[in-house]
Amino acid sequence: MTKKRLLVLVVLMTAVLTTAAATPPIPGEVLQSINLPFSTPMGLAWDGEAFWVADYDTAALYRISPS
């Protein structure tokens, strides 16, 4: 009985994962974009006033004001 339940679970999980992978993402609307002073951002944080972005190449931390 346990092997049958495990087999059913595996088949159902495979079906769910296959369906989720085949569904294309829904595109969003870009409201605004800015040019960054670096080319390889690797982290993003918000402190309540500004965005902080880490750059991989320069190993620097940049403060980006939303205004």
C-alpha cells in the first residue's frame, strides 16, 4: 500500500512540475528605468529611503535614490 501511495505522489508531483515549467511567465509593465553607473549588479536592498546595489566587478556598494 505504501509503495502505491509513493508512486501516485511521484506521478502527481511530476505532472505539477511539468505543467508549471511549461507555463510562460506573464510579462509586467516597466514603469521607469534608470542608467546605472556599473554593469554587473549582484544584490539589491531597500532601507526605506534608498536602494543599495552591490556591483560584482568593482566590489563596491552604490546608493541609488528613487527620486
